[in-house]
Amino acid sequence: MTSLLAGIAVHRGLLAVNDPIVRFFPDYQPIANSDTRKQSMTVRDLLTMRSGLDWSESNYGGSPLQRLNDCRCDWLRFVLDWPMREQPGTRWEYVSGGTILLGGVIGRAARARLDQFADAELFDPLGVVGASWFQGLPDSLPHAGGGLNLRPRDMAKLGLLVLDNGRWQGRPILPPAWIRESTERIERGVAAWASRSFDYGYYWWISSAARGDLITASGARGQWIFISPADRLVLVSTAENGDGRGIAAVDFLHAYVLAAVRG
């Protein structure tokens, strides 16, 4: 979702992928742990999970993400002040805090909170109903790092939007160039689910199948959008799995759905 909204903001000329993050937060100066690395962090670094932040959430308990979720504090300040580990753009590390921060950047660039921007530019045109976000500080900031609730049919609409190169029922929502750019492989082999290797683009996962690439959105605890351009297929799966079975949809897709479609 944040990748799509970033693309709309770029298309509208509100921001660019090479924009430094700190330029959007003059009111947060002085930023803690500031150095040349933090000053050089860009929109693209956040989109590709190469922020350079000293942040790990592979184990949620005690992680920066848990601390952010529980802090009842300014989430943007929390991430902006977090220490750096390395130069942005050099190493992939899944950082949900970076996505929350980018949601704040988009909101500031658009002069509307991220959920309001999403309603106007994406949800209303697609007829999305009942979307809700987990929100925090400041000013009911939407949790762009995993706090969006959607109906399965509306998740499928997002998949169809990508499948149709940014068009919804013939209406252009995003330029095809952004769909191509955001779903290109930038980091390879960053995850393995159901014995399948996944690469990474702008918040999209990309994997290989018999007839071409699969573009995937993966949410917490078993929420999935699978897009197979070669098959003109979108598959959505929802669950509430905290025990490791959240990847079952990947196996089901390959073993049953794609096998049936291509039978």
C-alpha cells in the first residue's frame, strides 16, 4: 500500500525517490544520532528496505518495532532518532519503522495524513469500503508498517491495479512506469518461504514460477496478495496465524492454484 501511495505522490510531483528523508522534518531538528549517513537516507532507501538503521525485528519480542508499537510516543520521532548502523542503500534489512516513517513523508509531501491521501487517491477510485488503520502519534498517524485492515475483495482490487499496470477499469491511477519500477528485483534472495526464494523491489516481493514472475504483497500473520501477470491472475489469502503457518498460502498457490490454471 505504501509503495502504491508513494508512486502516486511521485507521479503528482509531490516527492522524488532521491529526496532525503530529513528534508521533510525541519520541525524535528535536532534529530538524535544525526550524521552524514542519516542525512543521506532517501525515499528510495526506505522503499527498498536499505535504510541503514541499526534495527532488527526478526524476533519481535524486545525489538525496536515492539518498542515503537508499545511506546505511546511520536512514532516519527522514534524512527528519525534511531541510531544508524551503516550507509543507506548498502544492505537489506526489513524495517517496519522505515515504512511508518515513509508514510509520514508522504503525508507531509501531500499535506494530508496518509490515510486521507489513500482515501482520496486510491480507495475512493477503486471503491474500497471500510478500510481502517491502526493509528498512533503524532496526530493519529497511520501505522504504514503493518496496521492496515482491508476486506479480501479490496485487497484483490489492489492486485488487479498492479496487474493492469496502474489502471482501474480503464482509469489511470498510477503510471505503468511506476508499476514496472516498483516491482523490479533490487535485492535478491532476501527471504525463503515454502522452499521458494523471494527477491525484493519497492515493498513488493518477487519470486519465480514456471511461466514468469509472481509479484507478492505479504502482510502479518498470513495476509497475501499474489499477482501472476503471465496468467492474468490475482489470488488473495487471509488468515490469523501466529504459529508459522502463515506461509501455507505460498504452497497452496503453487501446488493447487497455478497447477489448475496451467493444467
